[in-house]
Amino acid sequence: MSDSAPPIPDALVPLDATGRRVRALLVSLTGFDLLLVLWAFFLPDLWFWAFHGVERVDPQNLLQRMGANWAAFFLMQLLATLNWRRAPRWILIVAGVRLSDIFTDVTCVIACDDATWFAWATLPLMSLLNLLMGLWLIKAWKRCRLQSEEAA
């Protein structure tokens, strides 16, 4: 029989104001990217109507490629939602996901031949929001990491 004490469970990041905001953002982003995946794969005609105002013309299936990328975002954000309190580094992973998408939406609306008012109203805004969310998540990770270290 060993005299060593049982391992201490990992300290959880507390659900203070920052923790609640991190949780809310992760849950929201997970749901948002799931909706984008479903829209891209199952309602591509609606996508083209909403963002381009034209019938779908996508012979290389770029929209499905974008949907697969959003599926990866969804997966990373789902894993982060489930694990960030025990492993705050997941917050950084989601920050990287968001920051990797800061140019795509605005590039799409500028470069495409047809863009609706909805595309102009949402896509540049999403680029800015991805930048702000990525930077905020890095700041939140620093705060959560410190709290996790203090609790351990």
C-alpha cells in the first residue's frame, strides 16, 4: 500500500464575471458555426440568395469547402466549451480560430461579383468581430490562467 496522497483534481477556472463571459462566448460561437455548417451544406441555394442575390453557381463547391472549415471551427469551439475550465489553453485555441478568419468575410464581399445589402451589412462586421473576439479571448485566457494557477 502506498503512503502517497491521492492526486488533487485539476483546479477549475472559477465562473466569475470573466468566466461567465468566456462560457457564454464559447457556447454562442459553437452554435453560430454549427448554423453556418448546416446552412452551407443543406441550404446552399438560400446562402446564395441571402449573400449574393443570385442563383447558386458554385461548380467547385467552394461553399461546401467553407462549410467544412466552419465544421472545424465548430469542433474546436465545442471542445473548448467542454474543457476550458480545466485547461484554459482551449481559450487560446478558439482565439486562433477566430483570428484565422479576420480577412475571409470582408474579402468575399469585396471580391465577389454580386453582393446583397445583407452581405455588405454582415460580412465586414464579422471580420471586425472575429478580430475583437480573438483579442478579447487572449486577454481572458491570461486572466483565467492566473486564476487557475492561484487556485491550484
